[in-house]
Amino acid sequence: NKRTEEYGRYPKNLEVKDGYVYCTVGKPDGTEPGYVDTMKYTAGSFKAYDKEKQSERLFSFGYFEASYKYAPLTGLNNSFWLSTPGWISVPGGHEIDINEGHYPNKVNAQIHYLKDGKNSVAYGNRWNTGTLDLSQDFHTYGAYWTTDTLAYTFDNDFFGSYNNTLCQIPTTMLFSVAPISF
């Protein structure tokens, strides 16, 4: 698992300031929970949480959007997604990537699911915004998720719509910035 071998997600890589959440990437100091000696980075990540239930907040269908700037550095995955908790081992589990964005101008919206016990990409849309540098200003990434359709938006314009035959069980909503090989 590259996530535990190369980086870990930790609260120390999150900061709330002036109404914004800042996700950062740093170097491990060896005291992080779950630290392994191959870990090169620590990364910021957070998910929707239900205070009343003291657990992940789960969602089933709806419109989901977030406005954010990309980190101005290559080699990072600027992500906003919905995922069945433990999806890789849950029958019917899936991941809806609303955006796995790569600086300066790549938008990746796709569905992951299990096929023959392996992570597969069912469908999605990858595109380049041309000269628009997504780290300079806030942009809005969204997804309409219904029982039969999944449609993606960028700055309130549709850029892809798919028949939804895979994503039928509840998910939690997550955000992160993390180093990744792509």
C-alpha cells in the first residue's frame, strides 16, 4: 500500500485559519501513529464527521461541491471524493472521485470499484484546462449523484455525465492533498 509506505495522513497537516482549511504536506519526524521507516511524507486529509453520532457522516445521493485552489506544486494530488468506508473490502463499495487534480491544470473525475478483487476504474473524465492555472484562484468542483446518473461540474458547468450502475451504497466525503506518482 503506497499510502502507508510513502506517506501518512495526519491532523498535524491541517490548519483552519480565516475561514479556510489548509492541507499541507510535510516530512515525518518518526513519532506519527503508524509510522514506517519508508514513509517520506505526511499529508493533510479530512472527512465529513457526524458529531452527534461520533462517527463518519454518511451520504446517499445528492449534489456535492467544494471550492478550492490547487497547491502550486507538481507531484501532489489535490483531491475531493466520496468513498464507501473501507470500500476496497465492502461488497458494492466504490469511490467517486469528484476531482483528483494535478497542478497546474489537470482535472480527473472518475469512479473506482472492485472488479475480480482489484481496484478498477469504471468511467470518468480527465481533462486539461489549458492555460488556466488552478492554483491561482478558487474553482468549484461538483458531482450530482443519483441512483441512475453521475454528472460532474467544473465552475458550475457540466463536463461529463454517466449512467450510474455501480454507486448505490452510502459514502463519506473526503478532502486531501498528498504526494502521488502519476
